[in-house]
Amino acid sequence: MIVLDATVDRRTAPDGGGKVFVSGLGLHTERRVPGAHFADLVAGFSDPAAPFPFTCPSPSRIAAQARGLGIREDSTVVVYDRLTGAWAARLWWVLRAAGITRVHVLNGGLTAWEAAGLPVTDGREPAPAPGNVVARPAADGFVDLGRMKRIADGSDPTPAVCALRRSEYLGAPDQPRSGHIPRTTSLPYADLLGPGNTLTRERTARLARAHGIRAGDGTVLYCGGAVNAAGLALALHEIGIDDVFLYDGSLAQWRADPALPLVVGPGEDDVTVGRG
């Protein structure tokens, strides 16, 4: 078994204006599951040439990074992080994009591990022997900007759901380029999380029903950078809804073009469902 820590460190930008994401290696070496290796979502499992952070790289790059972590053709991989599980879910999704599908996410991550009284350690593991996994791209799990424009203008009826917190989905009139993509609804990934940032099939199924998310619809998921959307995809996968797609550019790409519209406030098809 290969255990991977996909933690990303979120910090305040040097100018104080917003948040930046940096490698979580420092956090990993402070406290980790024994035997775990660090999987770098910022630099390793993202496209370094892309204009937006966390863009999924090519299957060949994913496989090369996976081999460096010791992943073999017959490996079972378990991924965790120390936050909400969205980073781990993002790595789960990225690996699947290269046909590496024997991957699981530790429910509750490092928090659940420690709450169970299991040991942690620090430092880094010795580099593993190189793996031999190869890129066998799975069915395309992404939609591009052109497809998202057609959803937004109504020429493509595919349902699309924003996984950001509801306040971010709603936006505010005094915040430039805030709000959500037209003709998309809201199901925050955070609403699926229970105590200890854990997912349950019961909660996910209830919220999916309430929001009309069904197998067979090919629902598109997005957020700020396709990370919380990956968390939502993972939760839906656990209840058998596998035909979902990520808009990988998400709002990072959409908001960068001032010509693309954003909706502030609830959409006409939006629903509000309480947590619980």
C-alpha cells in the first residue's frame, strides 16, 4: 500500500491581499502518518505551464509523478490531507485522469487518524523505489471553457453545480467579479462534511436528492479551482454517481475574462437546503 499526504498550505499573500497556496511539504514534515510520502499538488500534480493554479497536467506527467512516489501497476493508494479532504480528493481525481484508479481517500484525513489514537511522526520517509505505473487515460473527466460557456448561455442543458461555500456562490454587489456562473446551482462541498470533516453516504445521498443530482445526467462540477469540486465528485462517487465532470478552469479561469458574465445572488433554479 502507498500512503500519500496531499496537504496544501494556504497562506496570506505577502501584500495582505488574499490567500496564496504553497507546497504543504513543511506541514507534512511536522506531522504525518507513518510511512506516508508527500504528494505535491502545487508543483508536481499540476500543469506548470498553465495560467491557473491546480490545472490538471497530462496523463504522462501524472504517471511520471506517481512513479516517483513508488506507485506500481498493482499498488493500492490511500490519500489523505490535514484539512477537509478536498486536497486528497483532488489528487484522487487527478490520478484517475491518468487511469490510476486503485486510489482511496482516508475519510477525515489526519484529523480522524489522530482522533483514533493512531501514531504520527515527523520528517520525511526515504525515497521509495521507483514505481512502474503507466498512463492509461480514463474517459475524459473534464469540460473546457467552451462547454462551460454553452451551459451558461443555455445552449447546453447539462446541469452544473458550484461546490464553493454558499456565501462565495452568492457573491456581493460590491465585490468585483464575485458570484457564480449563470445557470448553475449551489451545493457546497462543506455542507457534505460532518464532525471531523468526514463524509457519510447518507448525508451525501440526502443532499444530492435535494439538489436534483442524479446518475445519468453528466453533471458538471466547479468551484474556485476545481478542488472543492473534486471533493464533491468523491462524495458523489461514494453513492454511485460516477458520471460527473469537472470544469477544471473553474472560477479562476471564468473570472479572468471580464466579458464572461457572473450572477450575484441566488440563481433562478437554485435551492437552499440545511445541513444535518
